[in-house]
Amino acid sequence: MFDFLDSGQYDLLGAFWVTVQLTLYSAVGSLIWGTLLAGMRVSPVPIMRAFGTAYVNMVRNTPLTVLIVACSLGLSQTLQITLGGGDFTSIGFRLAVLGLVAYTGTFVCESLRSGINTVPVGQAEAARAMGLSFFQVLTLIVLPQAFRSVVAPLANVLIALTKNTTVASAIGVLEASALMKTMIENESDALFAVFAVFAFGFIVLTLPTGLLLGWVSKRVAVKR
């Protein structure tokens, strides 16, 4: 049933390695961008709050496929923005990461904002009474506690991001789902086996992540 794996025709590990790279780069970018958005949403500056709210509401409710394709058509083909990529493969990969960051950052933002809301208001007020600026209160007092409160929700966002990397195939990124499509076309007599292989591959990627971050969540949880 799984004879196609021994043929050497398909680079299964290479495809999943691209998926892992997409996940890692997008996760780091999403964490940074989502934290900035969360800071904007709780900022005392009205224009920053308005931008953060509008961005999150618009992007979060836009299909990821639309964002990925828009990055390819709008940035690469129309504006000739390559993000430093030299060929079609590298350009597509970087544009896919950009689209995933733009989309996933909104979910990171909302998770963090819920964590910020768990921090007692009195702590922020006491910090301001000591003369700390909003930025100092946010980075030194509020965010460290907020991150500890939302490790589990962020783990869910990371798992969703891993599965969302399959959308990158829409702009020609040769990750796992793109290879699966090719294998389905070539191995029509072993469809169940193909699906089983890729389902197992994504379970291997996501299950340890959920278990590890679940353990971390219990270890660093804020006791109130």
C-alpha cells in the first residue's frame, strides 16, 4: 500500500521541512506583530487604538487564501516587491510568510489582549503612580504576566498556523499539501495511503507542540 514511499520519486521530508520553516518563521513574525497590535489596542493614543482595532477586525475576517494570493499578485507581480528573494521559489516562500504573519498576528493580538485583561488594574495604576510611562508599564509589568496567562491559547494559534501553511501552495510554495496534491494525481490507486501519510505527518508536527506548550502553560501559570 505504501510502495510509493520507496520509489524515491517524492521528497516527503523536504516538503514537510518547508512546512516546518513556514511555521517557524511565521510564528516568530506573528508573535512580534501580534504583540505590537495588542499594545496598540490598549494604548492611550486614540489613533493607535483605532488602527489596531480596524486592522484586527478586517484582517481576521478575511480568508487567509485571499491574503496569500493578494501578497503574490499585489506585491510581487504588480509592485515588483520581492522581499529580497532571487527566484520564484524564494519569493513565493517569503510572500507566504508575510501573509501568514499578517493573518496570524491578529489572533496572537486577541489572545494577548485577553491576557492583558487578566492583570489587575491596580498594578498598572500603582506603576503609573511611581512615574513609569505607558511603555514601561506595558513591557515591564503587564505583558510578562499576560504572556504567562495565555500560553495555552497561543499554543492553539501555533497549531492552527501549522495547518494554515497548506494555503501557501496557492502561490506555488512546495510544502506538504502541494506534494500531497501531486501524489494524489499520480497515485490514484492509493488515495487512502497518501492521506494517511500526510495526516500522520501533521499529527507529528502538531501533537508534540500542544503537549509541550500545555506543560509550559501549567508551569508558568500566574497564581491569583
